[in-house]
Amino acid sequence: MIAHFDEQLDHLIREALREDIGSGDHSTLSCIPAGQQGKAVLKIKQDGILAGVDVAHSIFTLVEPSSDIRVFKHDGDTMTAGEQAFEVKASIHTILKCERLVLNCMQRMSGIATLTRRYTSQLQGYKTRLLDTRKTTPNFRLLEKEAVRIGGGTNHRFGLYDMIMLKDNHIDFCGGLEPAIEKAWSYVQKEQPELKIEIETRSLDDVKTVIAAGKGKVFRIMLDNFTPEQVAEALQLIGGAFETEASGGINLSNIVDYAKTGVDYISVGGLIHQAQSLDLSLKAVIV
């Protein structure tokens, strides 16, 4: 899994640098001699949870393997305005080529990690775990989900390929819960037995149907747009026979009410798409 992540990160960095640099960093090429060495520090300008330090290290060392990075604060650390996250020594060309990509990644990731930590802190003392979703920025999912993990959340499926989730449109197009379950189960047995099946329910009657039709086939029941009271009632019906996930309309003001029900997971798309980037800057150090 680590190698898979590293491969995807390498691809992301190369494509992002290609997008930004194009035919050349002409601003730097025009005024900085090639080979001139320099130093810069990553300054923290806003309180929160730091994320993306390891990614920054990967960016600098991919461009210049001999880059010397001295880390003062690590991913997942609480950060306070005025602190420094790391210092980098490398050629000035490398520092300036990497600057914007490093900041774009770290500011976005730190914002997501900070919001995720606000959610996970609300769940302390409860068994419920916090999940992210596929509501991510195209081609940046890898690092948005990594930021959720750094903030204390749990990554749900990464894409359409690593589990089966039968949502409302699948169910409606297929003709109902029972045929959707049966067809998905048949597909899994034939094509990829390791794939797990999760199915969305929209009512307590749906829950009863899945309990009857999905035993031994479905591993998790999603309770979509249920009130906390309805979640509690659904859990009584399920009786621990399936994993459970509450989703839809859950936010910082009501997440504890859902956690009190004892539901296994709560998924919140807003961890990513509602997060605000935090303020960081990379500044030259002139000795």
C-alpha cells in the first residue's frame, strides 16, 4: 500500500510540476544564476493542524535529490501562527520551482486536517469512526484523503474500483434493493470475490429489506439522511449483523447525536469540500 501511495504521489508531483513549469521557470531563469544555492523556511501564519510536510519533502527531493530539509514540525502536529514547519537548503532554482506546489498542497491539506480534527475531537469517547467520501477534487484525491487521515479520520473507499457501494441511483436503475443485491453478489462471486458490498438505505423499510436479502452478502448498511432517532431504531433492527454507516446532513453541530446511537461509522463529505485552506508561506533566508 505504501509503494502504491508513493507511485501515485510521484505521478501527481510530476504532472503538477509539468503543468506549472511548462517550457521553463523563466522568472527564475532570467535573474538567478544556475547552481546558486539558497535556503528558505516554511512559515506558519494560521493556527491549525499541520499536514503535507512529508509531501513537501517528496517534492523537493524529486526535483533535487540532494535537497537538505530540516523538519521542525511534523504532519498531524498542532501549529500556531509564527512557528516554522521546516527549513530547506537546495539550489535556488529548485526552491522557486517547487515553492507554489509545496504551498498549494500544504495549505489545502492543512485545512482539511484541521477540519477533520475538529470532527474527530467530537467523537472522543464514542466507538464511532469518521469516514471521508469521494467528494474530492479531481486528480487531488490522493492528498485530500491523506489529509483526512492525518487529521484523525478514516479513509473510505478510494475510488469506484476498491469496493461496491450500491447507492440510490444504482438501486433505482436496477429496479430495487433486492435485484441490486443479487446482481452485485453474483458479479462479485464471478469477477472479484474480495470486493465488499455496501448498500444505501433510505428508510427503515429499506433496512428491513436489506437485512432479509443481504445476509452473508452485504457487509455494511448505509443509513442515508436518517435522523439520530431513526439511526437508533435501525441499529435495533440490524442487531450487529452488519456494519453500519450514517451519512447525509451530518455536521459539527449534530455529529455527537449520531455518535450516541452507537453507529459504527459516520461519513462526512464536507471534511474535504468544505475545508478552508490555511495560510502558510515559503520565505527566502538571506544570510
